Amino acid sequence: MTARELRQKYLDFFVKKGHKIIPSASLVPENDPTTLFTSSGMQQLIPYLKGEPHPLGKRLTNFQPSLRLQDIDEVGDMCHTTFFEML
């Protein structure tokens, strides 16, 4: 199975359960001066997690490219990466 096929199966599963697909956020956040990069799938949803209603409702799904540099010195072992997609 390719990464594209896995991603699509993931999205299809949640759409069948009534979720709406939202687009992935930019890897460089547009309106968040607190961080240089998007580091999790939840980051773009912070206003909605704090109570603001999302226009598509509460049942949302996506895949989010993420970049983490917190443990950059550990990259290269079997556990640490910098770029990945969160499903």
C-alpha cells in the first residue's frame, strides 16, 4: 500500500462515519506568531478547541504535514524524525 492509498483509506473511513474533510494547514502557520512550523494536526484547530464553532461542525478529519525540531539532535535513530504526516 502506498502512502497516498493509506491516506485515502483513512479519510474514507471517517467520511463514512459522518466526518467532514478539512484541508491541511500550511507547514508554516500564517496567523500564529508563537511557532515557526506546524507541529501537530491539532494546531490549526486551536480556536475551535477553545470554543469557537468550526463552519463544518465538530466531526472533522484531515491529514496534516508536520515538522518538529524539539529533539533535532536525536534525529537519525529509530524513533526520531523531523517531518511526518499526522492522520
